[in-house]
Amino acid sequence: MDSNQHQPDSRTFLDYLGLVARGFAMGSSDIVPGVSGGTMALILGIYEELINSIKALLNRDAIKLALRFKFGQALALVPWKFLASVAIGMFLAVFTMSWFLEWVLEHYASLLWAFFFGLVVASIWTISRQIKRWGVVPIVGTVVGAVGTYLLVGLVPDQTPNTWWFLILCGAIAISAMVLPGVSGSFMLVLLGKYEYLLNAVTELDIFTLFMVIVGAAVGIVSVAQLLSWLFKKYHDGTVAILMGMLIGSLRKVWPWKMTLEMMIDRHGKEVPIREANILPATWSWEVVVALLLALSGFALIFVITLWATRKEQAAEQEQADSV
């Protein structure tokens, strides 16, 4: 993984710009319901480092120094440059790409889904190369991840309470989904019946609701990061296999051509689909051709990135060997 190629202190300014770009891709993905920022982190090779960096925020020495207002010393103990670079990219994407992606999703949804479909298919192949030894555990992990995610993305939203404890739970589940590949946080909020409710809370500055969700998100992201970091250390191949399976299962959601089975009315009085079935395009058209080209483009993009990352890793290993 690319995350293991650099130590934070060895990164150049261009390396950090690259992290901003990857964060931008993650943020752009999170805007689209059904696509996870975790998926993009996995595709772009920073997933493990992201998880370990979030976990590092709980460094006891750093927390003690921060409580004593020694922020400079505290920052030196955590990978803040990495996290800040990714966060900057994500915020830039949210503020600059939201309108564009929402417009594309409304008018040319099949084209957007086709591009993501190509990205995910290629990344499945890329991630499979990270499994050092295939055996019973990786195979079972792949099947469990694929089946679980396939069933999850097919669920229909339900009505849920607006109590404080449920809002905290929603924040924890949504942020956990954003970290996990294959499942988007916004989609989990839709399933929990809180997507429109929280959008309304943002527009009306409902401080209590937003605070409860933020509390849940803080607890959720640290808890999931701790668990995943431990799993990567103890059961690397099995963990990667489950994540790869989740990407396989998510193909159900990103399939470009769908037929709406059930609709709901959102808070703006607009009909939105809540249950869909994947279908084949009825006829050949320019849109189908463009969708296929975009899917191939997405696949080719990941292929080129993987090839570049592999060569860069080999060059770094050769340079290290020569220095020895």
C-alpha cells in the first residue's frame, strides 16, 4: 500500500498536494449517495494510513500535552500534516463539487454511476493484490463482505425516533460507514430515516441535533479506527479480503441502469426513489455508449494509478537496497 511507502517527515510539498487531491476525491465521493469516501481512500492507497492516523489522535502523551496547552509538542506526536492535507481536500470538494455532482446525478445519473462502477471494478483487482496468501480466511472474508454489503445497500429506509440517543447513534453509524469502503454515510442516514431530517437541521442551524450527531461521529470514527487498526495488524489478509468483499457487494448500488420500484416525497415535495432494481439498458443509445466509455475510463484510471504506484514502490525499494 502506498501508505507504507512514506513516513510523514519524508514527504515533500508535492506529496502533500497529492494527499489534498486524494482527499478531494474522497470528499467528491461522499457527496454522492451510495458512494463511500472510504472506497476512494482504499482505491487511492491511503486507507491503512488514514485508519492508523485517526487512531493516533488518541495518543495519551499528545492528549496530556494538549491539556497543558503545549500544542506544538502535542502535534509533533500525531500525523497532523497527513490528516490536515486529506481534510483540506475533502472540504474543498464539498464546497466546490456539491452543486456539479448533484446536477449530474439528477440529469445524467447513469453516466456518473458508470464511472464509479469502472473505478470499483478496477480497485477490486488492485486490492486483491494486497492479500499475501489466499486461503480459507480470505475467501470466507471476501464472501461475508460481499454478501453483507449487497444485502445492506438493498434495504429500504424506515421511520425512526428523533431522540438524543438515536441522533448520537446515527452520527456514529454514518461516520463509521464513511470510513468503511462500499457503504456511504449519507446512504446509512437514508436507511436510518434521518437524511432529510439532518439536512433540515443544517439549514435551520438546529444546534442540539447537530451537536448530538457530532458527538456520535467523534465516538464512531475513533472506535472504528481503533478496531480496524488492530485488525490490520493481527489479521491483515482477512481484513483486506472483507474490505474487498464490501467493494464487490457495493457494485449492486453503483450499477448504472436502474428501474424505480418505490418512491418517497422529500421535504421539498420532490419524488425520490427509495427502492430500485438493476436492469440492462433497453436499447443502444448515445447515453449507453458514453456510460460504457466512462466505465472503461474509470477502470483505466485505477489501472494507471496502480501501475504508477507499483513502479514508485519498486524504485523506492531499489534505492533503499542500493543505499545498504
